[in-house]
Amino acid sequence: MSEAETPKAKSSFWKRTLIFGMPLLGATGAFAAGIIFWGGFNTAMEATNKEAFCIGCHEMRDFVYAEYTGTIHDVNRSGVGATCSDCHVPKDWTHKVIRKIKASRELYGKVTGSISTKEKFEEKRLHLAMNEWTRMKATDSRECRNCHDFSSMMPEFQKPRARQQHLNAMEAGQTCIDCHKGIAHSDLRDRADPDFLEELEAPNPDFARPVPAEYLASLERITALEAEESAVRKEAEAAERAQRLAELEAAVEAARADERAKIDSAGSVVVAASDGSGAGGGADVAPGIDWSAAASTDLTLFYPGQASFEWVQNGRQHGGARPLTKGGDACTTCHAAELETIGAKIVAGTEETEPTPIPGKRGVINATVQAAHDGETAYFRISWPDGPHAPVPFVDGGKLYPENQIKVAMMITGTGIEMGEQVGCWASCHADNAYMPFDPGAEGIAANPEVAGRLETVEMITKYLSESRTEIEIRGRSGPQGGWDKLKSEDEIAALLENGTFLDLLRVYADGSSSNGYLLERRVQNGGEMAASVDLTAGLWTVTFSRPLAGGVGDVPLEPGRTYTVGFAIHDDYAAARFHHVTLDTRMALDDPEAAINIVGQ
């Protein structure tokens, strides 16, 4: 048999079977090796996700993990804590590997000791935080949404401010990191460059999403529940007011009876005090008004501390600056239902807006206001319970204004005022007013005699509108916040007044005296027509005042069909300057039941 005819040995199944051109034996070996490699690689990668690995070096353990311990992500009411990788490493494999590759730079940082000491870490802290904020912004806060998804959020379990902001976020395209910085580590937002923050926190339309039906249903339920609770509370407060008024009428009748008795016995008239305490004064300024027929509106006036117009616009100081300045939200959008909490925190000095707390001062004043008109004149009556005296520790005698126990101010927003409809009278409160953070003081005012002369002041800067200044410093980067000395020309200010760009200001004092003026470049008392009376009986203050509907110079004309933004301030307990209680933006109109304050015709 020739060599060509010699049969070849038959190859084995493993060798003659091909998979993608590779013998089955080789493919099986490669597959097994791949599994071993993949398992080992994945096991090693997952091991680097463990908290023990993350805090294995002292830089992470001593500087970063120490801050995380005890935060809401470490210990919370659900009993489920988030570890380092939950927030900083994506769950899906592709992005996880990319993240791990990028994180390998940390090994270089470890070798070079770039954050090996507390001082070095603090020096780089802002840079590191900004990198992480930027990464999370780019991914629509992917790691946050592993646990916190908009579709699973129920407004019934959120504070009013959170409900509104989450609703805004879904509609506008905001993401978690826009608002929630420093929730597991120290908050560095106030150290970041404002331009960087503005760009970072701007809405991204790609992140917008439809509001889940479950969210809207939950919002409707909690809104209805809170409305019901509010109605019950108002009913109880109305009963308390009725009791106080009954006590007032009884006291007046007793005084009249006493007068009659004295006339009968002595044949002469003895004038009794107008109220049980002798406080107050002034004639009846609304003789034809039936107050029992006028609707009553509840007002919550809270203590604001040093929260200025600049402060509310500065994102480094006020978390709500963006929805206010960019989103067009009003102050009440976020804060209407939490004024008692805010007032209590500020008055106690636990917030940065009150560096000089007054022990015992109340955080809020719950008042009621009624309004009516007779076609020519508008009448207002505001009542609130008197409170205990809280001596001011930094003033001799404990009273800022010892000659005047209370003062009530009402401000009506004119036209052309920046964010006037959103903030109301807050537009006139600046960081360089008296007792505010950048108050120039008598020396600073004296150093600019020309402006001081025009403002007619030597000791303090009163409230003013930004429109009366050439420049207002909001961020405090190029100088103090505010702009008291950047006064526009007299002609420009006169034009603003003529165009209605001012805050109509009506004030009533404890003795029943009053003043009708306006706020523009300063607080101006122009002798506008006004009448007022004040009464304190059975622990209840009642202040009544009136002004013509049409008004005059410096008065906002009150006309049917228009809605006005108003604000009230109460200086109680001998308070002065910023140590008052104020309302947020409130809507007022003539003969409009939809307005918060309805000036009803009689």
C-alpha cells in the first residue's frame, strides 16, 4: 500500500468540532478561563465597594467617614443605611468600570500624600466636592435615584417646601444634587464660586419628567387634609376672639355704668379710660363699618432676623434663591405652611440670620385682619394677643423703643418693583439697613455726607427700594451687600415716584397716632391722609386705621379689578428697626372673595 493510501488517524471530537473557528477544547478552556478571570475580577471589584475597603486608609477614615457617621444616610428611621459605594459608584457594570478606572487616580493621590493631613484635605476639599457635584449632575443624580425616585415620593410625608420643590424639579428638569449638597459630609456650597453654582444648578430640560399620577393624588389628599385642619384651627381661634371681644364689651359697659353712677351721685361727668389697661387712643375711625359683616383673615407674622432682600437672592445663603430668582416662585410658595418653625428657629438664634437673640421673644404673632370700604375710604382692623415682656439684653432698660409699646405697619406694593409681587415688602429690607449685617453706622454715614444729606440721616439707613440705587451688591463679592450709598439722581427718583414705583407705607403707633408715607430712596412721611385708633383690652390689641381709596402722592390707588401684594409688620413689646414680626407676600383686592384680604364694600 502506498503512502498516499495509508489511512489518517481519526481526530478526536474535541479537536474536530469548531466554535467560531476554534476547536471545542480550546473554546471550552477559554470559556473556563474567562469565567475564572471574570469571577476573580468581579469579586475583586466588588470587594473595593465594601465600606471596610473605602475607609481602609486614614484619609478616608479620619476625614471623610467621620463626617458621614451619624448623618441621615448612616442612621435613619428606616434602619437602612447607605454605604460609600451606594452614593459614589454606579450599579450597572459599564458605568461601574468607568467609575473605577477614573477612581484609580486616588491611588496616585495616596502615593503622593495629596490629602495625607487634615490641613491638606481641607485645602482640596472644595475641589473634590465640586468634581463629585459635577459628576452627579451629568448623570441626573443616578446614584441618588437608586433609592430616591420621584415616582415613589408621596407629598403626604413631605414638608410643604419639599412638596413644591420636588414638583418644580420634575417639571423644570432639576436633579437631586442641585439642592441636596452636604447631606452626608460638610456642606461646602457657601464656599463654591457663585458662577459655578449657577451653571451647575440650572435646570436641564433633558431631566424633565411627567409628574406621576400617584404624586398628584397624594398632593391632593394632603392639601385637603391641611385645609380641614386649618378650618378647625380658625374656628377655635375665632371662638377665642369672640370671647375676648365679649370681655371688651363687658368692660366698656362696666365703665359706662360706673360713669352713670358717678353722675347720679355727684352730678358731674368723669371720663373713663377707653380700655381696661389705659393703653391706646384715637377716635373711632370707622363709625359706619359693621365689622361683624367683614370677613376675617388669619395672618401669621414671623420673626425674620437679618434675612435681607440680598440674603434671599443669594444662593450661598438661601437655598430658595434659585426658585425665587429663576423660577418665579413667591416666598409663600415654599414657606407659607412653615412660618412657626422658621420663626422659632430664628428667634432662638439657631439660624445665622439672628446673631443677637432676645431670650423669651416669641417667634410668631398670630393676628387677624378685616377690611372694608364705603366707596371712598378703605378701613382696616388688625387684632392680635398681647405677649409677655422679653427684655432686650443689649439695650439699657431692655426696651428698644420705650416710648412706644407697639407699632403696626402696612405696605402696599406699587408697580415696577423687582420681584415685588413675589416678595412684597421684603424688597425694601436690605443688608445695610439699621441693625443689619452691613449697617454702615454713624461713622460710615458721615463719611458720605452728600448721600447722607439727601437721605436726611446721620445715624441709620432706613429701608429703601433697589430701584432707587444705581447698583445693589447681592453676593457680597465686590463689597458689602446692599447699596445704600449708590443713590440715583433726584430726577430719576422723582420719575420713579411719579410712575408708582414705591411701597405705600401706613403706620400706627400705640397712642393712636399714625403716619401715611411711602418707601423709595428712604422712608418718607409725606402727611398723606390717614386716621387710626388703638385699643388694648383683655390682652387683645386692636388697631383700626383708614385711608382714602384714591389716595394722593405716595399712595397706591385702590381700585376694583386689581390685585395688590401687601405686607404687614408688627413691632410689639417696645421693638424697633428689624426686631419686628412680618408677613410674607399676601394678596389683597376690593370686593374679590378670591383674595386673601377682601376689602368688602358696605
